[in-house]
Amino acid sequence: MWKTIKTVAPKALVFILILTLVCGLVYPLVITGISQIAFPKQANGSIIEIGGVQYGSELLAQEFTGGQYLHGRVMNVNTETFTDDEGEPLLFAGPTNLSPASEDFDALMAERVNKIRAENPEMGDTPIPVDLVTSSGSGLDPHISPAGAEYQVKRIAKARNMEEQQVRDVITKYTDGRFLGIFGEPTVNVLKVNLALDGLL
């Protein structure tokens, strides 16, 4: 028994070492190299850069509050829980985890509905698309639904002194269809629309 263990142990250690090198070093380097060559933009965060200025990632939400901008989904961001070694707050985001049947959820929805109606008085009692009052699972969804974008067209057009159809044309240009034409739903990239409205895209 002991002889068997002594014989197997060195082979097992060599096997572990080889797998560690292959899976922990060689494989990540190869995949990183391939991604940098084949998909450099995606591999580096899908950053939108215009004239040497980086405006953000296509994949992460930014908060827009001005009346002239398309507003995205609610960002559920927390900067109070974690800090770095120097005591500076670290940002993280996620779902609220509130039950839809809870009183806290009802109060939160009512607050958000009132806020959106105040921001978009032109829409009167028109039903508000649900994605404008709820956060995504990540809390940093960069997209909204076409219905959510359409709800804001009148406000944006008025604030920018534009025709409503001009605003719709910009929104349509930066609306992505269903994946492979059948999966998911069409989505509007909020950052791209706002950069286009500002004449940067």
C-alpha cells in the first residue's frame, strides 16, 4: 500500500503541475491573445471613443437626468457597503431583492411613477413602460425597451427644439433587434442615443 502511494504521488503532483500551467497560464493567455486580435473592442470593454475621448461602455448604464436626454432604467447602485484599502467607496450594483408583494416595493414603484410623470408631463396619464420604473438584475442595464424610449420622445423633442420624428429616427438607428431575429426583445442603447442627440455619433 505504502509503495503504491509513493509511486502514485509524484505522478499526481506532476499531473497537477501540468494542468495548473495549461489551465491557469497557457489557456488564459491564448484566449486573451485571440480575443485581442479578433475582437479588440469587445475584449476591452466595448468602450465608445470619439475623437480620443472615452464616453463610456456600450454595456454599462450611465445616469442621465437632463430633460434633453433619454433616461435609462433605474440604476440600483451602492457606494456605502464596501471601501478600498484607502477608505474610498467602491461601487457595485444589483437587484433590490424586494418582493413584488411587499409594501416597500409598492412605495418604491409609486415614488418612481410620480417622478417619471413629473419629468414627462406631456404624456399625461399614458401608462409608463415597466422598464422605466424597475431596475434590471444587474442594476446597470444600458438598454431600455422601444416603448420606454417612445414614452420620452415628446420631452426630448421639446427640450431640444426638434421634431418628434427626428428624435424617433435617432432612437430607431440605435435600436438593436432580436438576437438571430427570434431571441429576446428589441432594445435601445441609451448612451448611443444620447451621444447621437448631442451630435457626437
